[in-house]
Amino acid sequence: MKINIKFLRLEDDEILFFKKHSIYRIETEFEDGTVCVVERRMSDFQQFWSLLKEIYPSQLIPPLPDSKEGCLI
């Protein structure tokens, strides 16, 4: 399995009803050649991080980078 994460910044003229924001495009390519693409905002990663902390309280979960930096990894 191969996973790529790409950082995208949407400008005001590219979206309706929202202010400028950053999204991350996650592309997963499976061994059979199937590709799955999803786009997520930083808030999605923050919710997932909180859930991991709740489910695995004794595990060390690395902190997320500052959302203003524009880089998740």
C-alpha cells in the first residue's frame, strides 16, 4: 500500500460560503491498483487525534503540527 498526502490551499474564489482554508488530499494506492482519494481539513485530523488519545490513553500519540504551518507531516 502506498499513501501520499498533499497540502492544498483553497483561495476565496475557489470555494463558496467559506473563507480561505487549507485541505490535505490523501491518496491511498492498494496492491490491486485501486486508488482511494479523500480530502480532509485540519479539524478532521484534530478530531481523529483526540479520539486516539481517548481510546489509547496509555500510548504516546505525537502532537499535530500547528495548523498555520500548512504541513501535516
